[in-house]
Amino acid sequence: MSRADLPKCVINCVAYDREGARRDITLDAISEVLAVDDGSFVWVGLYEPSEDILDKLQEEFDLHDLAVEDAHKAHQRPKLEAYGSSLFIAIHTAQTVDNRIRFGETHLFVGPRYLVTVRHGASSSYAAARARMEREPDLLRHGPGAGLYAVLDMVVDNFMPIIDGFNHELNELEQDIFANEFHPNTVRELYELKRELTRLRMAVSPLQDILGQLARSRGGLVDDEIQLYMRDVLDHAVRINESTDTLREMLTAALSVNLSLVTVHQGEVVKRLGAWAALLAAPTLIASWYGMNFVHMPELGGRWSYAILIGVVAVTCLVLYRMFKRARWL
């Protein structure tokens, strides 16, 4: 069977035997694989599937109506729900597209003999996760739980370069914050970065609860061996969440420092303007005194009155200049 035989929204439809050997199948052949109790399981990958495809898979795997209804719609909150012997998991994903962070969702149906991944929005293909499991048949022998681990591990690992990118961007913004010149766009960029970090935290934080439940469950779809790997993924998710919180705190501090520096800079400008205004006010005051046109102003008749007036203005301005210079207003 070739990829062309599958609907466009079906990325892969694969059956794995108990030894981890792969066999590509059609959607109609799923029931034939499940009819034989030989330890095999089916892994189906979908991207924004139509209702007909989901209805077909619901019929093949006996999926619960509520879980299928959630998978029809994006914008689900991250959650893990059990329906009998099967699980429905909704998680948020993120990836960098054109230097911007794009968020998406992945919905997973996990049963004793099947794993269905449904991607919505910005989400990397899980072909790499399947290829990894195929290179590690010892893990793949653990069934759908191994595939679930590979998908969740890939989702968590995809957060790491985003965190590194946030760190790099914050370092660049810090240079703008402490630069001598004020950049009006710095506050906007800091706000946008914090908004993206908040959205990232909303994706990572609930994932910890989901991974914790999978790592602690007993007698379920995830056996003891795969639970060890789930705990490792949980540890990575906790570290990413802590890094996100640290970055958000640093961004909050950066916003406060930036606003404080702007206020200080404005205060320095006001002080300089005030000092120069005082220097201009002194000769203006003296000149206005002699511009009042009084009849009796005896000093106007002196021979050196003009020179003395210039000297008084110069001395006054010099004294004020020295005072403001000493007070660091100039």
C-alpha cells in the first residue's frame, strides 16, 4: 500500500506486530488487524481530519462519542480522560514558524491495540517519533504505550528550542534596556515576549499533570517499563515549566527596570531643562527690571552703568552655572 492510497488528512496508517515490524495498511484493513489477537497494534496519524475520517476510526476502534466530539474541535483544554480501557489525551503543542511561535493541539486516542494521533494547527509531524520507535523495537514491543511515550517526548523536546530562543531574545532586549538611548519598541517587545511565555506556560503546566498520571498509573495501558520513560519526560516538562516561570519573572523585572530607567531619564531631562531655564531667567529678570521705563532710575545716567550691568548678568549666570554643575543638573 502506498501513501497515495490514503486520504490526504491521514498521514500514516501502520500496523506493528509483537516484534515491532511495520506494515502499512489502509483504514479498511484496521478491523482485519484487530480481529487477530496476535499482540499487534495499529498506529494512525491524522492532521485536521474530516468528520468522515473520525467517524470511520470511531467505528474501527469503538471510540467513545465524547472523545470523538472533542477531537472534532480544536481549542480543547489539556486533559486526560479515561473511557473504559481506553484513554483520550488533549495536549497543546508549539513550534517556531517564520520566527514566530505558533501553537497547536494534539489529541490522542490510546487503547490496548491502537494509538491515534490527531493534530490541529501548528504541530510537527510525528513521523520522527514513529521512526525512533522503529529503530528501538525493544520499546515498540510494549505496544501503544511506547508510541504514546514517543509522541509526548517529542512534544516536550520541541519546547526546548523555543525556551532557548526566548533566552536569546531576552538577552538582546536587556542590551536595549541598559543602552544610553531609549528605544520605544523595547516595552512592546518585552510585553509580546511575556505574552508568548504565558501561552507557553499554559501549554506546559497542564502537561505535567497528564504525564504524572501516566507515570503513576498501575495496570493500565502504560506498563512499568514505559512508566520509567514517562517519568523522564515528566522531569523534562518540569524543567521547562520552571524555565518558563524564571523567564517570566525576569521579563517582569525587565519591564520594571525599563520603566524605571525611562522615568530616571525623563527626570534628568527635566533637570537640565530647569537648569537652562534658570540661566535664561536671570538675565531676563535683570533686563526686564530696566525695561519698566521709570522716570527716576539714577544708575542709568552713570558712565559705566551698561558695563556694570553686563558684569552683573555674567557673574549671576556664572554662579548659577557652577551651582547647577555641582548639583549635576548640567
